[in-house]
Amino acid sequence: MNPPVFRKARAGRRWDDTEVLEYKPEGSAPFRDIRRQLLFRTDALGCELRYFEIGPGGHSTLERHEHEHAVLILSGGGACLAGGEVRAVGVHDLVHIPALSWHQFRASEGGHLGFLCMVNVQRDRPQLPGEDDLAALRRDPKVAAFIRP
């Protein structure tokens, strides 16, 4: 039986015993000014709870997966693409990202975007869009103006 986990919140949207990590290896996919922290992982539940923080004007990778995500905005604000829709997001908003749905998060130009993301422990690797995928996404002017490939 595993012992309970207690992680005290610290200033600056950090938690005890939690390392701030690079979002992805540099050059592996397009992204800008984003970091992550793994807050909780359990094989018994089969999930991980991660915190991501995007700096002003930064963005996550435009990608999709076979697994789902649940994203809860904790601080700041910005916008996201999920399921072909671009929406403004702010504190306490919840975003469900269905399997194989293109998604991307962006912080506002003047501030950060901090969010919790729950995913499966065992999950597939991200799929990046090809030229045909980008052309299909860009058919919607709102999506075309939003995405940062």
C-alpha cells in the first residue's frame, strides 16, 4: 500500500517536492514559453495530474492524441482550440479534450495561463498536424487566426 501524498502549495504556483520541467525537448515540436510540473501519478487510478504554465504570449503544441484530457484553468487567462472551436478560457474553466481532437492552448499577451491537466498514465504519443491537417484547420478563419503550428 502506498503512503498518502501531501504537496503543500508554494508561492509562484509551485508545489513542494515537485520539479519544474521543460514542456518538451527543444525542437521536438513547435511551442513557446511553457513549463510543466508532475503533481500526482498513480497506477491504481491510471492517471497523472500535471500543472502547466504558459508565459505571456506563449502557446502549447498544436497536436492530438488517442487519449482524452481534462483541463482545469487555475490562474491567468488565454484561449484554447479544442474540437474545432476556439474559446477564451479563464480561472476555474474546465475544458474536456476528446480523443483525436486537435488542441492548443495560448496565454494572453499580457499574462500567463496556468492549468491542471489530467491524463492516463499509459498514453499514446502526440500526433502533429501534416499539411493536409493544417489546410483543413485553416478553413475556419477563427481557427486559422488562432493556431501556431
